[in-house]
Amino acid sequence: MDSLEGKKAPAFTLEGSDGKKHSIKDYLGKRIVIYFYPRDNTPGCTKESCGFRDLHQEIGDLNTVVLGVSKDSLASHDTFIEKFNLPFTLLSDPETKMMAKYGAWGEKVLYGKTSIGCIRSTVIVDEKGKIIKHWRKVPKADAHPAKVLEILQSL
């Protein structure tokens, strides 16, 4: 998929770990970091999520909300949040519809094997609902949250 930068963020409505339905329009007036990750409680996903947790206050101070998205169930998200004290909402996309719209679902290669699944990626959406930064593939999950904060600080 081509970069989504400069385009309107695709609409979605998904259940969140906070018990509410979330849509892109709910966040107009704020920036949103939406990070797509393959699976709760796996090493890379845990490092990335904990990185966003550790920078949560600084990101929030920049009028920005963090949302994590995977196809995991809400029950799995609840366990993940509790285990790692995550202070932001995780969205469940079991049918991968939102992930597909954002280029986060498709063919990927892991250890030389091609498969279909979640592509670790991130977007930053501005206050008007436009994507201002799109990482189509996140290479280092543990270092990524700091790079996201860097971009947010430069806006």
C-alpha cells in the first residue's frame, strides 16, 4: 500500500478496551497516534506498547491520544493492559477491516516465510482527521515510540 500521508484518515468504528465504541470522528480536535501491532503479550508488541506507556504523559501533553489496534479479543486486551499497566485504549479489530483500510493487514515476510497478517505500522492523525505521518512498516518496535514522540514534538 502507498503512504497514507496527506489523506483523510479512513473511517472506523471498533470496540475498545474501555467498553466504548471508538470512531475517528470522536477525536476531532486532538491528534491521534494509531499503532497497529500483531498480538498481545508477544515480545515485540509488548516492548512497543510499554514504550508508548512510558511516553504516555509526554504524548498526552501534546494534545495527542494513543490507540493500539490488533485483532485480539477485548478479553485478551484486558489481560495485556492489566499485566503491563497500559494507560491507553486498545481497539479490537477481529475482522481486520480497519487494519486493511490503513494498510496494516496483508502479506508479510517473517524469517523468510511469507504469510498474511498484521503489519506493524503507525499513523499520526491531525486534529482535522488527516494523516500527517505514516510508518508503513515499523522496523524496531522498542525504539518506535520515541520516534513517534519526536515527530509529535516537531509539529
